[in-house]
Amino acid sequence: MKVIFRKTSLLLLGALMSISAAQAQKSPLDMDRFIDALMKKMTVEEKIGQLNLPVTGDITTGQAKSSDVATKIEKGMVGGLFNLKGVDRILEVQKLAVEKSRLGIPLLFGMDVIHGYETIFPIPLGLSCTWDMAAIQRSARIAAIEASADGISWTFSPMVDISRDPRWGRVSEGSGEDPFLGGAIAQAMVYGYQGANQEEQLRRNDEIMACVKHFALYGAGEAGRDYNTVDMSHNRMFNEYMYPYEAAVEAGVGSVMASFNEVDGIPATGNKWLMTDLLRDKWGFQGFVVTDFTGISEMIEHGVGDLQTVSALALNAGVDMDMVSEGFVGTLMKSIKEGKVRMATLNTACRRILEAKYKLGLFDNPYKYCDVNRPKRDIFTKEHRAEARKIAAGSFVLLKNDAGVLPLKKQGTVAVIGPLGNSRSNMPGTWSVAARLNDYPSLYEGLKEMMAGKVNITYAKGSNLIGDAAYEERATMFGRSLNRDNRTDKELLDEALKVAAGADVIVAALGESSEMSGESSSRTELGLPDVQHTLLEALLKTGKPVVLTLFTGRPLTLNWEQEHVPAILNVWFGGSEAAYAIGDVLFGDVNPSGKLTMTFPKNVGQIPLFYNHKNTGRPLAEGKWFEKFRSNYLDVDNEPLYPFGYGLSYTTFQYSDIALSMPTLGKDGSVTAVVTVTNTGKHDGAEVVQLYIRDLVGSITRPVRELKGFNKIFLRAGESKTVSFKITRDLLRFYDYELNYVAEPGDFDIMIGGSSQAVKTARLTLK
């Protein structure tokens, strides 16, 4: 069906501007002329309205005109809406803006499309463990195709916050602890959403505007508690946290979301140094800044003023759009009259919103994203699901595999036991707001379907998620219930042991529920919940081989499990096709190749624990546990349970020594570091070859190692490949005490291997 719309408002614009929007797309100068002419006809109220991003309320098809937000749209008091699902509803609301408001300015429609739309990919932390930028970009590309088919033009993704604290639930939504890897993923996601060619981004109707978040430092909250205070030096900011945001800007990201936390004692939402001096003046960001949900009004609780004061603070800082607080529409007129906000500041913010709509092509065709024929054709397709399955299998991390328990043989009886073994709604993971929760198979259902006629798949729940019913309710929100079983713990366990007795192998589906991680899901204890641990102990006592299939949105403390369970496969939350992907890996059709992007601690007391730490003046010698008057603990060693970059395979890989093309690097040119990697096992498999560098002497202290390159390669059994990394002066740069970006002459250790702790080393001198 071709959409026909009334032309009155657009004809008005055409008469006012003497240049059509279609012509205006030809150059930035034409865009400026188009918006100049439009803004001359806008009232102050309408300009403020463009900065307003309210919640939609419950708008259903056929009822948009009677909704509370409709009146505001018709008055030109709304710039966009978010999390409204369905192209029919979005089309109806867009018509209100285009046909009923005075100037017919179209709306932005945004959504939290975080790791897929209806075809769901692994949670972002899981995606990052693929170390496969092409796959990550494809996941964002498919998400953009599906979301745009349903009317969405804007996604609040990617989240690029670096975090070293797994107590923070939102590590599930990020890419781990390393800024170099985080920057590469940020760019891959932006290119996937907006288009890989920056000169042509957002021109297609299946490309949507990305929003990098949360600017800035959100992942460094004190105590791992969501929304909490952040305080760090500028030196640490720039060397350890800022790069992924900057990388997204370099990729052309269209919008940036302010973080909830404070930076240098000023909430990010009102921080001019952050939003203007750094983001725009230093990095050259050309898009617009939106707050997070109620970010402006939350500054009142931070203690920096009333709603009028904090709204003016945000606009003057460089924030352009107010999500939900309605501080701009409620107070800016008064602030302008009182001289607390200049008209020029309002005009600049309004222009940025209009420019975004222009770049999306909404002035040329307000219904660009409203083709009602696209959803059936483009959403949850066979091709998209096949890609999601493949990517999910590549995200799983094999943590342990003693005596070759995995892969499983396609014979006999396999018992799926555990509270996460037969839960459809938990498979997609947190922040999958557009998911079709009951349309994805549970692990039990998926394995049963895949192994029909080959393996007898049985099931028992075994235990509830958590012994504490109130805790379980907090951990299973948003329709993700595990349907708590009212039988006693003993009854559940007895049933599981009966099922286990008839099995050859036990797949223990344990860990977190999907909503035990994500926003406002911080935890102080990171082990398996009580009743699950009891279940796992009992299953191991049967003497049957046990594979712990671990569902989690964060690193967990798994000391006991590492010691006692023969095989552990971390499957994160793998998305809509997770059950099939898990089956592919468990039964050997896919060799696991994921590598950790966050360190797994031995206990919570070690946190924050991360690979690229700095030395103290009294470092503990490598391989030691305790030495008095050294930097260590009395009760546990300093080492992680599983380090950054770690992940096993069904095969083994051997690395040669590093060969440098020359031992010194001058002011210009480059040095090539080469290793040969050999698959010494019996299975074909992929390996992530990782390059780390250590600056041995600096004008400021430097980390013990920093990731500076990686390459995922596939090797057949017995095959060898040469992998090379080009080392340039730029790769050795860092921010010095004065925040100059420098490469200082001296010696560097070049390290290459299969994890941050399993490396070969060579010495390079920078002249």
C-alpha cells in the first residue's frame, strides 16, 4: 500500500522556503537554507516544542487522536516520541504532526533497540565476546532493517560505557572493560545502524539514527550501584574511559545521550565542559544531545536547583532534547524572558533537532519509515534468524572442558535440568523491549526439536531461581517470570534427581534470570543463587557428566564451579535463536570461539578487577599469592578466575615466537609484528589473536598491558596461519599529565597471544 498524505503543511513550507526538501538534501548549505526558512516561521513555543521528548502513553491504533500526547503534537509541542511499537500506530501519530500541527514538522520515533528488534541477538556483553566486528555490524544492520520496517527512525544504542565492576547490572548492555575494543564495537554498531558510508548515512529507509550512550563515565559508578556518583581524574577519563564515545563520534553517530551520573561534581546533563567544550568543540560532534529518562528533573535531587534552574542549566550546557521531564516546555519561556537562557541558545538546540530530521529525510517524506508492507517482509525473517543463530554461537565462551566432556555425542539421553532450562521469556536477555517473548524456544524445547530422532531430551526444573520469593520477583520483571514453583525445594530436587538418573549427560541450565542484570539490577553477591547451588551439588553427586550451561548478564564468581564441574559453557543470553545456537555448540556443530571481554573475579572483594591495571610501587611477584608488605590480600590471591581475553575451544592453538620486522620504530613508518598460529587439535576452529602493548617507562604511570589489536581467524585442524599487526607511532600514544596526546620514546613490550595472560613477548624501542 502506498501511503497518501495531505500536502497542506508541506505546501506551506514549500511556499515559505523556495527550495524543496528533496533539493535541500544535496548539500549542507541547502540544508541550512531549508532550516533557516523554517525557523523564521516558528514561534518560540514551537522551537521549544522541538526539544520535547515525552512518553507516548498507551496509544493503540485508531486511538491516537484521543491520547493525551495528541494535543501536544497538534500544538507543535513535541519533537519526538519513543518506545511506540507498530508501524500502524506510528503512521497514525506521524499524521497528527504532519497534517494537524501548524507547520507540519514530522516527529522522530525512537526505541531502545539494543541488541535486535524482533530478531534478537546476544546481549551486548555477549556480542562483544565474539570479537567479530563484521558480525557485530551485521547484527546492528539487521536491527535497523527490522526497526525501520516498523516505523522506528532512531535507536538509543550503542551503549559504550566502560565498566570494571560486574556488580553493576548494566555491564550486560555494554562491551566490557577495554576502551580499544569498546571503540571498535562502537563504530561497528554505528555503521550497522546508520550505514557504513559516512557520506551517505541515513539516506535509505532501512537505516536509522544511532544514539551513543551514556555520556559520560556511567559505568564507573561507585560501589557498582546504578545511577551512582562518579569521580575520577581527567587523565583517567581520557586514557581509560572516553575513547569509545569519541570513536562513535568519529563514525558519524547522529545523537548522544547524557548520563545520569555527575562528572567533576556537576551532573552530566548540566555539564557544559562535557557537552560543549569536549563533545562539540574538541571532538567536533555535529548531532544533537538528548537526556536520559527524566535526566533534567533528576538534577533537582542532585541538589543543583529547581526545575527551571536545572532546565536552563541543561540547555546552556549543550543539551538539546529533554526526555520525559518536560522541563524545557515547562520553564524555558520563563527563563528566556528573565535572561537566564539566550534566544540564540534555544535556536541552536532547535536547529540541531531539525537537522537530524532533515538528515533522516523526514522533511522530504515524513512517512519514509511508515511502509505498512515492510513488517511482514522484513521482520523476524528466516535469513535474519539464521544470522542471529550463527552470531549467538560465536558469542559463547567455553570456560572449562575437562576430559573432553564437550562436545556431546548425538546419542542416548540428555537431561536439561535447572530453572532456566524451560523459560522462553528469559532467552532474549535484558533490554529486548520489542521481543516476541513467547515466540522463542526455551533451551529444552530447542534441543528437543534439534535432536528429534537422535537424542532423547528430558527436563526437570530442579529448583526455583532463588530461595527468596521476593528476590525472585525483583529479578523476573517485565514479563520474564520463571513461574515460581510452589513445591518444596526437596520435591523439586527429588524430581530432578529422578530425571537425572535416566540420563547419560546432564545439561544444568543455571545462572541469572534475564532481569537480574540490566538497568537498576546491581548485585553485591555474584555467585549462583542458593537453591541453584544446592541443585548443582546434587547433580554432580550422581556421577553423571554435568555441563553447566551458564546464563548470565555479567561476570559471576564461580570458584566452586570451576573446581568441581567438568564443563562450563557461558551462553550469556543469546537472543531469539539462543536455544538452537546452544545446541549447535553443545553437540559440536559449532566450535566455541568466544573470548571474555570482562574479567571474572574469584570473589566480590577483588572488584574492581581488570586486566589493564597499573603497577604499584610494591607489586606482588607473578605466580605468588601472599608476601608481607606487598600489594595483595591475606585470604585470596590477586589473580582473576578467568582473565580478559580468555576462552577455550574444542581444539588447541599454538603460537610461535613474535618476529618484529625491525627492533626500533622511528618518527615515521611502522613495525610489523608477526606470529604463526597453528591448530594443534583435532577440530576446526576459530581463534582470536590478541595484541597487547606495555609502555615500560612513561612520564606518567602506564598500565601493565593494553589491548591494541586483534584478529579472529579460522583454522582447520593441523592448519597454520601467519598473523601480522602493524605497529605505528599512533598506536603507542596516550594522554600525558597535561592531557597532550603523545608517544614518548622508550622501550615497549609487544605481546601477542590467545588471552591477556597467555602471550608471547618481544621488545620494541621507539626512537
